[in-house]
Amino acid sequence: MVLPAHGASAYLFHTLNSISFSTLIPNELLLIDDGIDSDVVKDVALRFPSVRILPNEGSGLVDALNTGIRNTRFDLVARIDADDLMEPERLEIQMRAFRNDPGLVLFGSQVTYINELGVSGGCSNYFTGDITDLTRAGDSCLLAHPSVMYKVEAVNTVGGYRKIFRVNDVDLAEDFDLWIRLSRVGRIVNSDQALTRYRQHGSQLSNLHRIPQEMSSIYISAVSKFEDCGRTAPSVSIHETESMNWISIKFVASQLGFRDASRYFIEYLAYKKLIGGSIRRFLTRLLRL
């Protein structure tokens, strides 16, 4: 398993405990230290001596994930984040799926949403079964990143995680981008079972960068169309202090057309605080007419 973490990692020990109760204990658990508080590192080493703690060989989430992939000793990697929980049977179910399907490269599942206290708030409704073609289409992200297991060889074949869309040096949509590329080399399956509990709280990336997340999804859709023609798409890095990034807007327009480019532009204006939330919602609804 590969588990990146940084800072105080308030839920990390809950995550590690959930893994320890698995019906199939992972052969290794790589905790990638992307700036974890030193006291937390010491506590992990004391309470979970089997965990391999590795320093991030770069900085940020993409580098942390690639550090784990480079250093694993095994051919399959399961992912989980430092604030999520794993159902006891998850690894057993996923390992069985890979044993029974040699062409499988990526296996995900539904997730149960939980709050800061671990109280359930419903379940995801991702497409299930073989979603290879749907993923390859690149229209939307169809798997929950903390729920997946994948073949290391396949991930290496497509170039690993990429820094394809960054906002203020934070990597976004790195999972969506990888799933599309993996769909070109093997089968992708999503289970109808909820095998991971996905914690929703105010400090997670999807909440802190909600509008840029929307932008990144649109951009990755454009990347998928561009790269289907055998080309390598440009990465984009956006900073709050910079002026409008017209290059990325033109790129989205060239691959997806006026409607999606307009969506991207609206999100960009909202991110730059050049329009308010009510105007953003009005313009978005207008595009749907």
C-alpha cells in the first residue's frame, strides 16, 4: 500500500488502525513523508513498526505517489489517503479480482462518505463493472482515488503520475489523468461494493480547491482528446498572483469546443475572484440551455 501524508495528519492513526484489521494484511505499507510533523513520525514508528516510512523524493502529492511506486517491492499497489478508512475485506476482494483477470490494470470501488467524526453520510454512485471505455473517453473521473488498486508495471508503462495541472504548486486531477492513460493499456473495473470510507472535512484538497478542481477536470478532458492523437499535452501551472492564463483556455477550446472552454473560463474568473458565486452559477446555468 502507498499512503502519502503531511503535517499533523490528524486522522492518520485511524487510517493505520483500519488497515491493521484487514482480512488480508498488506505485504508492505509505505508511508510517504511529505512533511509529516516529526512527533507523528515517531509515534508511527513506535505504534506501527511494520510501516516503512520513506521521505518524499520530491515535493507534493505527485512526487509522493511516484516515490511509493518506485520503492515498492511488489507488483500491485493499493492506495489510501491519510484521512480515510479501509473496510476489512477490501484488499482480499481486490487481490482476488487481479488473480482472476490477467488483463486488469486498475480496480476501484464505491466509497462510503464519512464526516470528521466517522459518521456515515451516504455512499457514492460511480459506474460499476468494466469502465475501460468510459474512462478512455475522458469525460469525467469515474474512480475514487483512495479506493483503488493498480498494477505497478502498467503505471510505469504509462509514465506514472504527472504534474499536469497545478494551482499554487498544488497538484490536482493527477488521478483522473492517470486513469485515462491506464485505460489505454488494460482493463479498468469498478466494484459495486463500498470498500473504503472516504472522509469529508474542510481541510481536504477537494474542499480547499473546489473551483480549481472543476477547472482541472475540464483541462484533463482536453488533454485526453489531444493525447489520443499520439501527442504529449502541455502541463499548466496557475498562481493567484498571475494574470489570466489564456494559453490553457485556448487549449481547452481547441480540444473540447466553445461550451467547455466557456465553462473553464467561468471557473477561472471565479477562482480569480473577478466574478462572485451568484454570477458564476448564473453563467453556468446559461451554458446548459
